[in-house]
Amino acid sequence: MNQSQLYNIPHITSLAAQYHVTPSKQFGQNYLISERAIHAILGAADLHKEDVVVEVGPGFGVLTFAVLPYVHQVQSFEIEKRLEPYWDEVCKNNNTLSVVWGNALKTVPQHLPEKGPYKVVANLPYQITSRILRLFLEAKTPPERMVVMVQKEVAERICATPGNMSVLATAVQYFGVPKIISKVPRTAFWPEPKVDSAVLAITGIEKKDSKERDAFFRIVKAGFASKRKQLWHNLVSGLHVSPEQVKKCLEEVTGNTKIRAQELGVEDWKRLIGLLDIQ
């Protein structure tokens, strides 16, 4: 496979016609055609010969073929069964690549590496971005690093700081450290989507104790239940604790009993769990 051809729209159009594939909004099929974006992903992934890489949504493989020479193994998850003959032919000539067919949200948990570290490197289908991130970050064996293409606005939300936090930002930052590597214009895809994108890296990913994780998300979901209300009110309603206790804890952690959920960072939530004795 000549990878450079996969940056060429007429070639991609020809492949789509050959395999009877019409780019699907349902599956988020916008093919990446930017060599610059591929280089940004590779640089952020920090690939080594011993690495195992998991990819979601390879399409025709513009990212897959770029990653393969640098790593020990690539395991890709693809939903578009009409591409099976295409990938069967590729895999015949490359024993370091395997493709799992089906909805990644259902198939990934069954096929994650059980031993040794792995990295997630992917141009994610945007409709399932949040669910895919959660799936990997909460996995029994989470990746050591994730480098993914996501919608620019989603990347910015994930990398938010206290004052502009959300459940998504708090959740991702609980598990690791997100960083926007580069912005990617909509012209870097075919068909051209209506939004710009960004390469997002999540590093320092930690496996969390299930009891600690459950307590963390219980308090966070309660805290963000109603964005218009002050945090103490949401916690009282969601956790069934007294207003006096909640306000005392908020005063100790933030110095402000009228604070709202979006103003807290991950460490603030952790401290609140301890003070409120959330189980």
C-alpha cells in the first residue's frame, strides 16, 4: 500500500466506490487526508518498536499504515464490514496488524491487551468520542497513553481549567493529563465536516480503585446535576447530606460556600469525598 495515495481525494473516492462505501454520518466516517495531522499524532504518540497500539475506526488506514512501521503490533477496531476484503488483503501481508469487526463500544472490552502496556492512537468517530474515552480510561487495563483526533470544541472542554469545568473535563482529568497537541482544520478531512478538529493527548493515565472511582463519580454527578444552582444545593439534593455539613466542607476546601461545580478541580473533588465521607 502506497500510504501517500490515502491523502489523495480521488484515490479515496475510488476506494469508496470499489468497496461500495458511502461515507456515513452515522459512523462518523470523515477520512483524514492531512499528512501534517498524521505527523502530529505520531509525534504525540511517542511510538517505540515494543509498543502495542489500539486503533478505533481505521477507515482505509491512513493512520494505521503510518503507525505500523514504528511499533510491535496494531489492533484496529472497525464497524464497516464492507471493508473486510480490503483489510483481509492488507493483513495477509502484515502479521503485526489485526482487525476486529463490529461496534467498538462492544468489541473493545473483549479484546484489550491483558498483559503489558498499550497505547490508543486513533482518529475517533466523533459521535462516540466521550463513550470511547470513558471505555478506555475505566478499563481493567487502561492504556498508558491516548492520542486521538476529536472535535476541537470537545478537546477544549476536556482541557478546561477550574471556572469552566464540566463532567467530561473532570472525568478525563481524574484519570490522566489531557493536552491539545494541535488544531486541525475541517479541510483536513474528506468529506469535509462542519467542525474543526484537534489532536488530543492524554498522558499519565492511572488505573483507579473501583471503590474510589465510584465515590468520585457519585459526588461529581451530583455536583453537576443542575448547573444553575450552587454546588452545596446540588450536593445536598444528590447525596442526601445536611446543608450545614456540605457548606462546612466547601468552606474548608474552597473558602467559598457559594461556589459552583464548574469552579472545582479534580483535587477539590477528592478532598470533598474525604470530608463528606462519600462511599
